Amino acid sequence: MQHFAESFRRAARSQQCQVSVIYWNDNKGGQFDKGFDRHISWDVDLLSGYPWQQLTGDCGLSKVASFVRSMRALDPDIAICFGWARSIARLGIVWSVMSRTPFLMFGDSTWQHSENSRLNWLRRPVLRTVFRFAAGALSTGTFNREFYIQMGIHPSRIFDSVYPIDVISYARARGMRTVTKSGATVIGFAGKLIQSKGVDELLRGLGHISQNPNWQARIIGDGQERKRLEALAQALGIGERVEFTGFRNTSEMPSELAACDIVVVPSRYDLRVLVAAEAMAAGAAVVVSSKTAVWGRGDLIEDGVSGRVYRSGDESELARILEELINDPVTRSALQSEGAKSAAEQGPEAFARGLERAVNALGGRRRRRSAPQPHDPPE
């Protein structure tokens, strides 16, 4: 909801399709987030401006019944299934196949991450079978597109889309950027303080350039690793230069990221990590690890053009890149400018356009008019 609400609003205003969203729950009261290690209640409007409904019932079976009733009432021409790991996505896939309704896959899985899955021997044949019945997919990036092709979806049925960010809010914050009083380059991280996010790798990289006096760092976020990371910063001798700000809610993030000159995404495992695009839209030069899925030719980040990419696990390479950007404000400014242009294409409008392209290509046809058959590539 947090990232798609505005996109659903834009899609709801489309002249080419009518959109309705079904949620497993509405999250009005928030929920406990294990990653942030706290109860989260987002401080932005998530539910107005587009038609939506929440499944009713307290148990799985009652929610399944509610889902079936909702889909029968909506009687959609096309269904979009957000992933396949959660119950409502799996219900959407099963319902679409059984009702002979064309469905599109949408997600951020990538081929390089799927290769590392311990259950890959089971996951791959299951997904290939599911995807043979899909009418197509909405691609969110280079690696995601390649994943769908690898899973058997023909390239002609993969439609360019985005994992959307609030471009307007971050661009507005970029226009209000200010230079720190000390003149030091501000290096930031934003996210959950958990092991997979690689914040310790960032801190060790900063430890390599501790002799350079022209930087300071801000770690935005919270989580179970916070105390350990604070202790690590002290042990590396950079504790006085690294500020741990704590959790920041959605409305606070644009100004937080706009206050950073460089934002590092050092994840050891991440998919379409949205903070990279948000930081770019906010005016930061972004450095991401190779274990993220936001880089590649024609993608959000092209190394040396709209951002930088370092080999995950190589803290020395990360340190070298950071020092280059600290010492070369011209190169840093060029990356910030190109990064902002690239991020500007990742907004709600782009999501709505991708949806319209898919709908137009499918022609609103209803597969229920004939028996469901797996799709084969065109001759």
C-alpha cells in the first residue's frame, strides 16, 4: 500500500481501464514490523482516491470465500497478481486459471537471486508451470524482465512498468537541499537495520576512509542490529562521525534523503530496493551493491552514469568509490543530475502507463470464452 496507493489513484483515473484493488487486510491500525523491530503505522493516506475492498473473515477459509465473492462480483477482464508468495496472490492465480480470466504477473524477482534459492529445485518448475498460464507480465527492471523470460514468458508478452516511488515529494525535497555548515559530504543509509541490509559493510567501508576529514554519515532507520552497529562504529573509530537517527516515517523520508549527498545501498540480498530511486529523486548520488536488482543497462542505475555499483562484500571497493565521490564534487554532481532524471521515470504515471500498455495489448479479451490453455511463443 505504501508505495502503490498513488499509482492506484492514477490508474483509477485512466480512460482506458477501470481498476479495483482487493486487499487481504487494510492495515489501518498498522502492524508490528520485525525488520524495524517496532509497530509501524504509516503517516500518509493509503486508501483514498481509488476503489478497493478488504477481504472479510477471521480465518483463511472465510477469507477465501470472501475473495471468491469479490471476484465474482467484479467479474474482471484482466487480473494482476502481485507476486505469488502471499495468500492473496496465490488465490488470484488459482481463481484466474479456474475462471479462464487472463492474468498478469507483477513483482520484483530476478534470475540472479532465484539461482541462490535453497528450494530452487522445486520453485523453478512450479513457477514455470504457473507462468505458462499467465497472459503476460509487467516488468519492473532489467533483471526482472530476464527472470520472466527465463521462466518461460515470451518477450512479446512482457510489458515495461516500474516499482513506483513518490517522485513529486522527493523532487520537491531535492529543490530544498542545503549544504551542511561544516561543508562535509553527507553519506547516508536508509532502511531496516538487519543483517541482510549490509550496514556493517558500509561502516567498515567508512572505516577505510576514516583519515579523510571531509565526510559524515547518517544511518536512518531502526532494527535489531542497531546496538551492534553503533558498537561497530565506535570500534572502527568513526562513532563520532556516524549519526544513528532512528526510525523515520513516510512523510519524513524525502527531507531525510535530500539531506544526504551520497546514499549507499549495501544490501547483501535485495530486489527492487525502492530507497535507491527515492534517494536519486531527492538529489543524492547513489551507490548500490551488486546484490541489488536496480542496476544494469537501461535500468535505474547505470554504473558511472546515473549511479555507482560495487561488488557486494568488497568493502575496499566501496571505500574507494566513496572517497572518489567525496573528493570529486563535479563527478558527484553529474551522478546526482543523471540519477534524478532516471528516478523521474519511476513514478505513479509510469506505472499507470505500463498498465495501459498491457491492457491495450491484451485487448481486454476474456479467456473464459475458451478452455484455458498454456501459452506458447508465437511462431
